[in-house]
Amino acid sequence: MNTLLSAIGLAEKGYEVDLLSGRTMEPDNDLIERAGSSGVRFIYEERLVRDIHPVKDITAFFRVLGFLRRNRYDIVHAHSSKAGLICRMAAKCAGVKNTVYTPHGHVFYGYFGRELSRMVVFAEALLAHITDRTIGLTPAECDEWLRFGIGKKDMYEAIPSGIEFDRLELEAEKGKDWRKELGIPREAPFIGSTGRFAEVKGYKYFIRAAAEQVKKHPDTHFLLAGDGPLRGEFEKIIKTSGIEKNFHIIDWQENAGSVIKAFDVFVLSSLNEGMGRALIEAMFLCKPVIATRVGGVPSVVSKDTGALVEPASSQALAAAMDRLLSDRGKLEEMGRKARERALAGYSAGEMVNRLDKLYRELLENNK
């Protein structure tokens, strides 16, 4: 969504924008259609895949290199870790003058074992020498990259991942009534999250925290909306914890706004996170948030808008749930402040304006 909204906004500002991408498991067809209508040209590279695949990765590099040589771009903006690695190396070999990189967080911990994580840090440190600007989604994310010894301070810029708030509000209003859909009483506390069912999202800690909460407050309900390889494992934990009646899992919803709107509290339990778009969406929809103190998240969440807890701790999550739900009046106040904070600096328009300013500075330096 970040990349599509950026492409749409920049095309509307007069840039000629091509978007080269691998296939995604969760395409936003509405945004893809809008991007095409805005003049964005799509090029799909089947060999550009998410997981490490030596043969496809090498082939993808040479195909991207050929593509960049044929089109002679003024700026190449690479998104995400692996695609960013392939694209930046190809841009260097193709002689592109300006290379921008948005990693959307990092994979320095929470994804791989120690040795592979060290190799990733080493590779990013090398690639920093051929990158003109690296965009962190929050100041905290930029600081974290610098702490790992990658690049210099003047090559970093914090530009949050922008959200179309009008669209989100419309989705929330038009979507399903998930409390009614799931048979959850209006007065029952309802806590939830949305995202990929992957290890790095820390959902097993969320589920175990839910089990602790249900012991104390049997009327509390929980929901996870998403999909991925760990769904079966999560369902097993729910069953063995005896909370099947309280914990609901539903498929990924393109209309995430209607799901989030149903919650009293939104939880982000990640072990690693660049910013957490879902956090901003929840805050805009007046939801207090409980989030782990990882990556760029501390730049987003304050004590006025929710709670920050240590990662990989079901006890810390459960304690935060208990604390927030104990005072309904304060919960509503947090929700109002959360919306104000989201509106203050996380709109799609603000993101595009800041990208435009950055691009123009790079192009001016080439004269």
C-alpha cells in the first residue's frame, strides 16, 4: 500500500512512474486499478520472490539490470529488504544516478538465526555505499540502522508510511459489523489484531496473553484477522488453552477498517516492526493500542495513546490489557488522542509531498 500510494501520488504530481514488482499474496486490486488509471505502468517480474531462492534471485538480478538499462531512469526507488538488495545492485550496474531505498523495517533480528542475521547486516552496510538516501518509516527506525553501523546519518530521512484516512473511514463505516457477525455482546471487552500469520508477528504471545486474560475476565473476546503458514499452530494453541469460545480467527480482510473498528483495543505483538501501518489505522479509528517496543514503534505509540511493552512476553501483553480495560473512561480519552496523533503526520498526502521534496533535491544535485 505504501508503494502504490506513493506511485499514485507522484504520478499525479507529474512524474512518469513505472512500478516493477514480484507478485503479492494480498494484492490491493482497488489501488492497483487506481494506479493504472493515474498513468503508472506495471511490470511484473515472476522471478522476484519474497523468500530467498538463489536461482530465482540471480535471474531476477539480471532481468532487473536489463530493464533498468533499457529505460534509463532518473531515480530508482527500491522497497523492502531482498528486492531492495537486488534492485540497488542492478541500479548501480545500470549507471542510475539516484538510488533511494525504503526497507520498511529490517531483518536484523526476529527473522533468521544469528549468523544469517549478521550476514544481512554486513550486506546492508556494503550496499549503503551505493545508496543515495535510505528512508526510515520513523526516526526510531533510522536510529536503529545507525546503531547497527549502516551508513551515515546524512543519508537517512524519516518519512512515515502514509494512509488514506478518508478511504479508511469509509471502509470502516461500510464494512461488516464484526461483533454481530461473531456473536460477541456489545458490552464485552474485545481485543484484536490484523496481519500476516508469521513468527515475526509474535501472535503466539498474543494468544497466550489472551488465555491469561480470559482466566480473570471470562467475558473478554479476542480476534486475529489474517492468514499465513502458522494458522494451524495458532488454532492448536487456542484449543489447548481452552479459549475457543473467546478467541476468533478470520481470514485476511481487504476491508481492514471494519475489523479494527469493532475492537476496544488493538494489539501489535511483533518481534520486529518498521512502523506498523495497522497501528496508525487503529489509532485513526480511535483505538488505544498495545504494542511491543521494537523497531520504529516507539516513535508511534505514547503513554497517551496506549501502552508499549517488551516483545516476546505474554505476561507483559496481559498486564497491559488488564491496565487499559480497567478504566473505560481513560480508554475513550486514549482513543481520541490516538486519532489526533495519527492525523498529525501520517497521511498519504504528507508522505507524497515529502517524497517529492526528496526527489527534487536529488535531481537538483545532479545539475
